[in-house]
Amino acid sequence: MRTRDVALQVGITERAAQRIAADLVEAGYLQRSKDGRRNRYSLNTERPLRHPLESEHAIGEILALLRTPLTADR
């Protein structure tokens, strides 16, 4: 997905989306690689969440919860 498309989906400017991506690269949450003229990003799922109260959990744990279908007891 292009940065422009992400920005449109979440209702921010393309430049704001680029700044957020750059901040996440700097913090180690995203890795950026070049593919011709394009940037490709991959998420480091082992990085802990930023907030001190949640820092014992990794990003991958949250993504796993989002991928798991809800059952009647959840």
C-alpha cells in the first residue's frame, strides 16, 4: 500500500503519514528498504510497545490478537 493510500484511509495528509513512518523507522519499529524508487517497510514485531505499562508486550502480540477470529466467549 502506498503512503498516500494509508493517509487517505486514516484521514491524515500524505506528509503526516511520511513523518510518522520516519519516526517509526528511527525508533526501530519499521525497517525501510529501497525497491527501485520506492520505499518498502517491514514491521519489527519483536519490538516492545512504547508505553512503560505495556512495554512487556511486543507488537506481534497485538497483531496476533487482531488476526484471531472472535469466539462466543470473547
